[in-house]
Amino acid sequence: MIYRYSFVAFLGAISLFLISAGFSTNHTELEAYVPSPPFSGGAGTGGLGDRTGGPLSSATCSQCHSGGTFNVSVSLDVFDPVSGMSVTSYVPGNIYQITFSVSGNASAYGFQGTALTSVNGAGGSFSSPSGAQLVTISGRPYIEHVGGPSASGVFQTDWTAPVAGSGTIMFYGIGLAVNQNGGTSGDNVSATFAGGLSEVVPTTINYPGNPFCANEVNPIASQTGEPGGTFSAPAGLVLSDTLTGEIDLQASVPGMYTIDYTYSSGTTSFNVTILPTYSSSTTATICDNETLSFGSQTLNASNVGLNTEVFQAVNGCDSTVDLTLTVLPTFVENNAATICEGDTYDFNGTILTEANAGLNTTVFQSTSGCDSTVNLTLSIETIDSTVSLSGTTLTTVQIGATYQWVDCDNANAPIPGETNSTYTPTTTGNYAVEITINNCTETSACTLVNVASVNELNIDRGVVFPNPVRDVFEIKNIEQFGSIESILLMDANGRVVQTISVDAMSVNISHLEAGVYFLKISTELGESLITLVKK
């Protein structure tokens, strides 16, 4: 089998036809071949990456372009717009104008360039291109021709120098002279340009922490650039070391000063401010049961005397305050008082009654202004004025007192000589007793004694319960009286106010007024009177 190849160009593309011959069976195959297009917009833009010939290049432009003799070369100029001069070093962060010039005897030129650090990192950044375009390759800045070859061969951009400490920045570039025949043959590639800019560290001084309080640790200057200079300061600011710039803060007068650093090629300055600190003394007085807030401290009686606190003044510096604390005493007085039942007691304007028996406390203000506490234990003198009647003999329950029997029917006139706890009248009438203990006197209820008709019986006093009574009382143990003939309830004047059944177990007297009544029990043996008090 014989194959025959034919190349046919269609609008810049070449089609390959494979024709077979020599056999009775013809076989024809048509295949299209499309070569790589020319990268008139730049190698980086076309996706070919770094072609500068620098340390990151996998190849140069000569991989595609060759055959020409245009004596092409590349040069670089770094211009400082501030000084108006070309430079061979840079100040970190400053902006410079970068110009790559490609020259030769061709009519058009291409170019690619970059800026790298010593470890091949991004050496700053490009901006504002002129006659060129910017492209980023693997995170690094590149500049190259745009939209086809340049007739001038001049490619410009602004370059922002990297941060301090980046070291020498290397610029790499490659030029291309082209014959513009629509292909890559007959072109001429320059040698790789490689040139560096050294980093310039400006001479500066600084005092970290400025401004300073007068009581801080003495600061020392930090310095960049040229070492070996000397520090100087105006009057009022004391430098303890002119080689390190150490400031003696305590020896200096608070204020603002300009410190100069003079070195072989000039002088640089830095403004320092020293702020004042403050000290003051004061006094305070508290009572021994009080506290006083003093800055971060809570003072009490144990802090009597000198106390010191450091505050922050409005300028941010220390303000030391010495406080002398005086502590005044408070007073506690314990008293006791006794009142009669039903009486009151004036306790510093508070009226105490029986309900206030026990401890009562009030707080006065003494002449010093501190508390004066008075504790009063109030006692109530209670007298039991109960009187029992047995036959015609009256007996008081209260013991340990003084007694005076009185005649209720004669305006409670004292009965001469009757000052014992018992009294047996000789005439029928109503009688009571005045009982006195500790100047308190209670008078019992009047009791009717019927001398003529009452025969003394041995009667249990617990016949009536309760006694005194409010509404209903019970009659107990009535069998001790023997055969009961009648039960009458009489008032203090001997009038019958209620007749009670001899079989009654309880009696309701809620309808009667409060007072003293007598339960008259008549039996075959005689009569008995039992005093009943209605509340």
C-alpha cells in the first residue's frame, strides 16, 4: 500500500489529507492539523507562564521564536518620582516608575518581565501600566506586551516596593524583535536581563510607648538605618545615655521635647512627651461599724491610720492619694424596765405595751454622729387577782404580795386591819382585795358573802370551768354537794339573773354583760356560793 500526503492551508489552518494508492481498494482519510496560535498578547496572557529566563522560567521566548538577526537587547530604568532621579536601591513601601526598554533594528518588539525576592517570592507589586499589560503568574507580578508587538519597545509600570526586610529585589526580563510575518520564524530573542535593587533602611529613631509617665521605667530609643550616632535633647529632658538615647524620666521635667539623632550623613528626630504624676493627702472619718470605699479598697475600723491608693489621672498616669482614716466609737447601752399590766412605757418616742415584753432596741445618734444603741428588756408585772370563797372565807390566789381587803358596798373603802391573803367577813356583803407587787396594784372582783344563809361546805373549786368564762361554762363534780335542790346565778347585787336546771352539764351566759356573778347551789346540807367571772 502506498500513502500520499497533501497539505492545504485554509485561513491560517493547515489540513492534512492522507491519500492511499496502489491497491484495487482505495482508502482516503481526512485529518485536520491546527498549530499553536501566535501569542501576540504575551506569553503569560496566553498561558505559557514565565518566559523571562529567570529562576522560575521553564523556557524562554526562543522556544518558539528564532531565526532573526536584529541585535535585540533589554535594559531597565528605576525612576524615583520624589527625588527625580534614577536609583539603584529602594525604600520599602515607596512607589517607583519601572521602564523596560527593548531595542534593536526591528520594527516591532515583544517583552515579559517580573520582580522577585531572593527566595523567588513576589517582589512588590505593579500598577498603572503604560504600553504594557499586567498579569499574575503563580501569585507573582509580571509585565508584558499587550495586543501585539510594540513599535517603541518601551514598557512601563509603577512598582510599589515590598515591606521592610525583603532584601534585594531582582528584576528579570526578556525582549523579542519580530519581523511581523505572521509566524514565529525570522524573529530574534534577547538575552535575559537580570538586575537587582538593594533595600535601603532609612535612618530613624523611635521611642515605643511614647508618651511616658514620669514614674515609668526609663525608655531606650529603637533605631533603624545607620548606627553609631549620638542622641541629644533640649533643656528639661535628661538623657542618661547619649549613645542609647535612654531618658531619665524622673529627672526630667514633664513636657514635650524633640530628641535628635545625629549620624555621619545627617540628623533625624523624634518627639517625646513626658506626662506628670500626682500625689495628694486627705483625711476621712467613719464610725467603727461603717466602711469606706477608697479606690480598690474597702476600709473599716481595722484600717485606722494611713492608707494609700494609686488612681489613674485624666492623663493616664498614676495619681497617688494618702488617706488618714479616723475611726469613732459607737455605743451600746443595756437597760431593763418593768411596767404594770395594762400600763405603757415610752422608749425614745415608741410606746411599749404588754405586747412588747422582752428585748426592744432603738438606735440614737450620739454627739459624734455615730450610732448609740440602747437595748431595753421590758418586763410586765402580772398579778393574779382571783379570789375564792369557801364558806364565808375569801382567799387570794396571788402569793408574795401585800393585801388590803375593801368593802365593795362602801365605795371600796379599806377594811381596817384586813391585810392578809384571807378574809372572813362577819356581815353579809360584797368584798374585794387590793393586791400590790412592785408598786403594781390589782383589785379583785367583788365577791358576795352571805354570812346568814351560807353554810360552809368542803367544795372542790373546779366545779365551774372555765372561769373566767366568755359564753358557756360547764358544771363539774356537782355530786360533791349531795342532793341538789336548786342552782341559781346571781349578779353582784344578789339578784337572780338565771335559774339553772339541777341536771345541767353546761350553761350559756352569752346574753349576760361582763362582770362578777355568783353560782348559788342549794342542797339539803346548806348553800354554797361559787364566784364566776364573765368576760
